[in-house]
Amino acid sequence: MAKFCEVCGKGSISGNSITHSDRKIRRTWKPNVRRINVVENGVSSKKFVCTRCMRSGKVQRAI
């Protein structure tokens, strides 16, 4: 799957996973993106869109 949202630009971020003994291990968080049909300027195309953009109505889905 894609690593970023093509609508808002949300991408992977990195940080530390901290254990109970306070050891730091590098890890990444990836956005929840889906490949959907989107209508832009009257033309439908497939894009990778995060679920936040889909839920907030930033994109219009094609049928």
C-alpha cells in the first residue's frame, strides 16, 4: 500500500517504542490509507486516501 495520502499529504512518522524497562526501539507509524475511486473535475481516478479524509468529506467517491 501507499505510504502517504494523496489528498492531505499525511505520511509515515517515526519515533520510539518504549518498553517497561525504558529501552527505546525505533519504530514507524503509517497512516490508514485506502485506494478508492475519486471524482475530481468530473473525471474519476483511483487515489490513495487516508480514512480521515474519506470520513471528513474532503473527497467525493465515484460510484
